[in-house]
Amino acid sequence: MRAKGKPIQQIDNLNIDDLPNASKNIIAFAQDYKIWLFEGEMGAGKTTLIKALCEALGVVDEVSSPTFALVNEYVNREQATFYHFDFYRIEHEEEAMDIGVDEYFYSGHLCFVEWPGKIPSLIPDEFLRIFITINSDNTRKIVLEIV
Amino acid sequence: MSITILALESSCDETSAAVIRDGVLITNVIATQTVHENYGGVVPELASRAHQQNVVPVVHQALSKANIRKSELSAIAFTQGPGLLGALLVGTSFAKALALSLKKPLIAVNHMQAHILAHFIEDPKPAFPFLCLTVSGGHTQLVLVEDYLKMEIIGQTRDDAVGEAFDKSAKLLGLTYPGGPLIDKYAREGNPLSFSFPPSEMPGFDYSFSGIKTAILYFLRDQTKRDANFIQDNLYDICASIQHSLINMLLDKLIKAAKHYKISNIAIAGGVSANSGLRAALQNLVPAYNWQVYFPKFEYCTDNAAMIAMAAHFKYINEEFCSLEVSPEPRMKFGV
């Protein structure tokens, strides 16, 4: 059962050591949503958080930045597939269409999407938004929102 | 009987075709405006669509400049990966169709292996074994090369590629994308020791470049809080310091690996090997370590089909052909 309305959760004062626990919270919060959008400025830690989430999900492949290839594909111990996108370097939404982004998004597999703002019209209607900001003491604040 | 191979490269932004005969490069055509002038077309900035539009004229030009008929070809080679799936599909499909219609063998080439084998296109050619530092926008690898097709990745990045670290640092400085070459340009005017960014410690010969990106972000945030004009007033020094830090991280592992494997032949490959700071820093190490260093010509550093053709030549001699069932592999690996 999905929660009604627009649930929001906030995790603040997060250090790198807190990532395994925070990952478990995010996975629980996400229910069965498949599209997870990661927003935050460069260096906020989007790829780092995705690495921690993949670890918590039992991913066996090396998780690295897909800035070059646009999409990386991982599997976990149960052979479930995960897609990790990074649209940072694209200039036109058509480039994302060219890699068949629709087929990935509607594949039923979990999709981690960095820089979703580059492809606003291609994002499915229902998603989990993960907003990362840097506090002045360099800890992180993560705001989760189901849309 | 001579070995004549047509090779196609379409892993990322460049569409390229090359012809090689008995290991000697005859033509290497990279899609540019000049290719299109002959056909009256325009190049859209869309990777795979551009490849679709470029592949026919590029292949045609490579063959006609080489004055070679398709029937004279011994094999067709293509980049199987790593790269963008949509882009790789164009070269793969085209090569397969050509091989099928001409009834010629097909050779699948790993783009990263080809970057290293670009060293064998022209003299001076490195002697085996050698260590190759392959650095580009998508990759950072230390490779132990024992023979043309016998090579092993001994270290690589766990997160961002070094080219990405250059480009993203440039973005933090407000420079245009891709900003790596701009950092190199401004770095020449600055003091590399003005600011220091702590290197990431990684086990073995692996690299990590995402931490330094965050360190740069914090640094710029704190400095601009004190002085809003900090970046523009110190741009050259900041660029020089970032470049110095990134190059030091690259060379630190290279030196360790060279000592560990007792190797003195050192090569660099990939787009970032065009970086003037990296070339100078590597050259500076030569007297201390008694290295023999090899820099590829600039045109063979960036993506090109000449290196795919070179790799295919060695695979042809080894009879490493593939079937028509072959598919692109966006995250293709290599090694023993």
C-alpha cells in the first residue's frame, strides 16, 4: 500500500558514517516507487549516496559515476537490476531519448537519476525526490518527498 | 597476402573510420564539418543521430582516400564498448551489416585497449612490458601491458574519472563545459602551490576523484563567503592548484605501480593525455626514475578509428574474430 498525499521526511546533520543507516531509512521510505530523483549541487554527494544505497540493496557491481556513459546497470545478489543515470553532460532532452530512457524508466527496475532537471519532460509522473543540501558544518541534509 | 582492415569508432561523440594495411595506417577520418561539406549536410549535436548521419560519408571517405575497394578488405572492425549504448549501436550495426554483405570476418575491439594500442601507430613504440595511464572524460585506468593483446587493469577509479574531475571543477569555477582544457590553459599562468586540496587515499593502485571535487566545492564556498571576487581574482592560481593536485594523484599511483612491477617504460593514453601539465609533470619524473616515457600524438589521444584499426590488426593476426550475433557492451571490461 502506498501512503496517501505527499509524505515528506527529513534527515539532517548527516555524516559520511551515517550513510548506511540513512540508506536503510530511504529504502523504507521509498515503498515501491521505482524512480528516485537525486537533486543537489555538484559535490553535494549524489553519487556517494547512491553508492551507499546500492550497498544497502546488495548490489555486487562497482558503483561509479555514469557521467560519461549516461547510464550504468548494476545487479544485486538476488539478480535484481538497477539503473543509475547521470544527465549532467547532456544538452538536449533528445539525447536522453536516444539512449532509450523511456524503456529504462518503465522497465519496472529501480532507477537512480542524477541531474533530472536536464530532462524535465521525460520524468515519469510518480517518483521519489531526494534533495541533498550541504550544511555550513559540511554535514548533509536530505529531504525525501514522494510526488 | 596483405591484411587490410576497415575500422569504425562510434563510442561517444566522434564518428570515425580508418583503413590500415599490414599494420600501417592509411587513412583516419573523423567526422568534422569538412566531411559534411562534401555532402551538404550539417552535424547536429546529438550523439547517436549524428553517428547515423556521419557513418556512411565517413566510411566512404576513409575508403576512397585510401583508394581501396570494399572487396579488397580482409576484415571489418568496430568499437564494441565501453561507451554510450546508442552511439555504439550505430557502429556495431553498420560493421555487422558490412561484414555480412561483403562476407568478411568481423572484429570487435575494446575502446580502452585501443587507446593503449594507439601507441603502435607511429614510432617511437613502447617496448613490453609497459605501464599505461589511460585518462579521459570517462575513464582513469592504470594498465600493465605485457603484449599487444595481453594487458591487465591494475588500478582504476572507484567513482569519477579524472577528466570528469577536471570538467566538474571547471563548472564549480563557472567555466564553460567541457572546462578541462580551460583549466589547463589558465593553470599555465598560475602558481600550482597557491592552494592545496587533499588527495583521496585509495587502496592499491585505485583512484578516487569525487572527494577532491567536494574539497574544491567547500574551499570555493568558504573563500567566496569572505571575498565575493575570490574566484575571478585568483582564477589562474586556483586552476594551477587544482591541476597540480589532480596530476599528483595520477602520478603518485603511477610511480608506486612502476616500482611495484619494476617497470620503466611508461605510456599515457586517452583524451586527458593531451593535458600539457600532465605531460610536463611526467617528463619531469624521467631523470629521477630513469623512465622511458611515451606520449601519443594528439590526434591519437582523443577518440579515433585509427586506434581501433591498430587493435584490430593485432586481433586479426591472433585470429580473434567475432560472430554476427555480437552486441555492443556499454560497460565492456578487459583483462586476464
